[in-house]
Amino acid sequence: MSDLLTLAPEGLFCSQAGAHIDPIRPVEKAIITHGHADHARAGHGAVLATRQTLDIMAIRYGENFCGTAQSAECGETLTVGGVTVSLHPAGHVLGSAQVLLQKGGRRTVVSGDYKRQSDPTCAEFELIRCDTFVTEATFGLPVFRHPPASQEIDKLLSSHDLFPEQAHLVGAYALGKAQRVIGELRAAGYEKTIYLHGALEKLTAYYQSQGIDLGSVEPVAKRGKELQGEIILCPPGQLADRWARRFGDPVTAMASGWMRVRARARQRGAELPLILSDHADWDDLCRTILETGAEQIWVTHGAEEALVHWCELNGRKARPLNMIGYDDGEDADNAVAAEV
Ligand SMILES: [Zn+2]
Ligand SMILES: [Zn+2]
């Protein structure tokens, strides 16, 4: 299938480099695309990733999250067991990278999670021409078309104008989404202090330490009703929790690509669904597949069958990977939100 990759029980494996990519179980050598919990797990022997992904893993799992860690700059080439390995921005969250494997003129790219929409908090997706492209398919159905982020942020700001006495509570995952919501609010001209649930503090501080300008952000700490009229970010699970009641009668919003689905918004207790995703939507998945020029497409976590079918209609060889251990990516952070 691919000259460079096979599918092992632990995940994608490059036998010539002796390395797994985003393995779901501890392995000897792992290349990690980004810090979300379903891709970046603790306990590997050696890990290769961007400096920022390694930092994020250390924040989440502690300094001893692996035996030895090696960082690579985006675009830097390394030789591992005769395979040339390089990392390239994926536009998903801070530090996220696609993995390019090259040998004998053959090129395979593993995208990890990616998006094409602009994001003030991470480097833009870099298109890489290749023979085999391993794409995610979190939103791999034509119903998923993400509106511009500014449009969704305007919904939040309009509600904030309309109900100036109420706190606006926005559910957002701890890594990536929370910081992007803040960045997009700043881009829209919102200058007031933005308040954070404790579970979002460490990673937000890390983004700031990396030069991402988020303006004034403060922990909620013990405050409650005195934050009426403010915008407050929290992990999605907190929206319907007792914690939310300290703000009186807040307007509850949730920022996720899944907010396209009304039932999901209801299930989350979000009155104001904001369709804001760090994954490519259907159009961007299809466009990216075409632009890579790849003849072989491997499709992983998400709606694999629909995208495989689309690839075949468009003259590409495609296979669903049916890997277990990855969830939809946007819910991945929920389980660990309490830890960070
Ligand atoms: Zn993912
Ligand atoms: Zn992810």
C-alpha cells in the first residue's frame, strides 16, 4: 500500500524508521503530531515532536512523560533509519505538525489533525505534495461546513451586547479551542479582561509564554456574581455543572464543530452554539486531498467511509484505517480537562 507505513495494533508504523506515529499504546519510538490526549500519550521510550508539543505533553503528564524527548523545528530534516523525517505546521493547535516521511523519491504525509481556517493562535497549515496522504476525517460528511470564525464570535458579542447584565459562559476545550476563542475575541475588538476556569489556566499561560497575544486574562478563582457582564471560559463539562451557578443566570455557549448538530448543543447545555472547529470541514478535507496530489489516501478517525467514497469517485485509491483509540478529537480533551 504505502512504501513507508503500515498499520500496527499500536497505530501507524514506519518499520524502516522503527517509529510509530501517534501510537495509542506505549512504544519504543514515537513521533507525535500534537498534544491532544488521543494523539499524545505518556509512557513511550523516545518521542520526536515539535518543542511546543513536547512542552504541552510535559504540562499534561509531568516532565517524565517519556524516556527521551527530541524536538524538531518545522521544516528541519532528520534521518531515522534511512528515512528522511520532517515536521510541518498542521494549523490545528499550537505546536501541531504533519509528519513527512521520504525515501527513494516516495513521499508519505501523516496529517494528524489539521485545519485550513486561519487561527491567530497557531502556525498556518502548510500544504505538502506527496504520494500517500493520511488524513483525519473528524468532520468527513458534507453536512459539516464551518462558517468563518468571525461570524460565530459576532454571535457571542451580539448576545453580550443584548444581555449586558448576564455572564457569558463559553465551553471550550483546554488545548487550542479556549485560546483560539480568546484570540478571535481580540481580533473582533473585544478588549475587556476574559476570565478562565482553573482547568484552562496552565495551557493558556503556556500559549502566552510562546508569544501568543491574548490580552488580559484572569482566573475566575473564587469569584461568582461579581463577574456578571463578563465573558468566562470553562471546559465543556462545566457548563451544566454546579460550578456554573455561581454566576447567577449565565448565558451558556459552546465552541465546537459539533455545534452544527442541534442535539449536541442541547446535550451540552449550550443555549448559544458557536460552530468553531480546529478540524478541517468537508470542503477543506476534499480540497486538501486534491491539492496534495496524492494517489493514495488513508482516512482515519471520523466519518471514514464517506471520505473514502468521495476519494474513489475522484480517482484516488483510498482506505479507511478503522483505528480504535482515537475519539473525535474535540471531545478528547474532556477527560483530561480536570488534570490541567
Ligand atoms: Zn484527533
Ligand atoms: Zn487534535
